[in-house]
Amino acid sequence: MPFREINSKVVEAEIRPGRTVFSQRGAMLAYRGPVSFTPDVQGGQGGLASMIGRRIAGEHTPLMTVEVPLGPGGPGETPCGTVMFGHGGHHVSVIEPAGHTLYVEADRLLAFEGTLRQSTVFLGAQGGVMGMVRGQVTGQGLFTTTLQGHGSVAVMAHGGLLELPIRPERPVHVDPQAYVAHRGDVRNSLSTALGWRDMVGRGSGEAFQLELSGNGSVYVQASEEKL
């Protein structure tokens, strides 16, 4: 695992020659060694299509490429570096997609390994029309980022992250504002529920819930605040 949790709000990554990490621009807190930082204009490993998709949606999160350039003698002659990442004092957790596709809100991404392929998916493909309604009603947007393959992802959340298993016989209902990410063979839809908070006029938006079903996990934060 390239990301080591220093504390609840900072992770450290070891950067070796040939191992690339992508992070949000401005997320670097400190580093050691011959590490280079360059703006990423290709949307991570997802290429130009990923970048264009997010820009069209107005949800593009600028990335930077973090790497150790190869020395003249090759990988064995180049020392490693370490980089500490954090942003805004948010809690940081590390997720391993383990070969599955991780769906994560773009503004939650702190850093991820270059071995993961990044792409952009239209929420209408995850829940049909209800997926589009989810984006409009919850304010999460119509597009979300996907990371696929083997590697580690550092994500941000208010108050820490909780992983809830999803099983065919046990779907999970989540407050849309608490949703951070999910992985696995999971379908989502928008459901409604009228509770006492709505009846007394709080207007919290909890009349709408995300229902996630299938096989996988959903990650929620311990808060309803957006980043």
C-alpha cells in the first residue's frame, strides 16, 4: 500500500521511479527526495476523454502528477521520495478497489495510484432516470469519477469514513449528503421517505435517500456537510 496514514488528516506516499501518483492540486503538504510535481492535463490514466467529460459537466477537479524522474543509471540509481498529502483539514481514509470499480465524488479525491484507470461516468447509467434525478436533487452532479484496477485511493470526508457492506438481500439506504463513494457490482436509485423531520418543517432533504443494492460496499461520512 503506497499510502500510509500519518494521522486522521494526513497520508504519506512513497514515490519510487516508475510509480506515479495523482493528487488534487495543492494537496501536497511536505515532501522529501527528488520528487517532481507537474499539472496533469490528460485526466489521470483516463486520458483526454475523462478530462473532457468532467469539464463539460463543470465538475473537473484539477490534478497533478507526482513522480520521481529516472536517473541516468535507471531505477536502481534513483533514490525514492516521500510526499505528505492533506487538504482543508478534512479526514482522510484509504480505500483499496481490489480490482473492482470505485465510484467516488470528484471533490472527495485526495490522491490515487497511477496503476488505477480513471474515467467519468454519467449517473444516468447508474440507476437510469433516477440517477439523473439524484444528481439534480442532491447537488452531487450528473457525473462521477470512477477508478478501476488495483491500487490505493485516498479520499476525504467530514468526520471520517464508514464502510457499509451491500448484499442482494440487504440493500443499504444512505443520506445523499453523507454519500462519499461505493464499489462493486452495485446499482443505485433514489427513493423517498416522509419522516418526522419533514413533517415538522425542518426541510433537511432527508425525504430523498439513495438505495444501493447488489454486491459491494458503500462509504459514508459522519456528517451531512459537503466539502
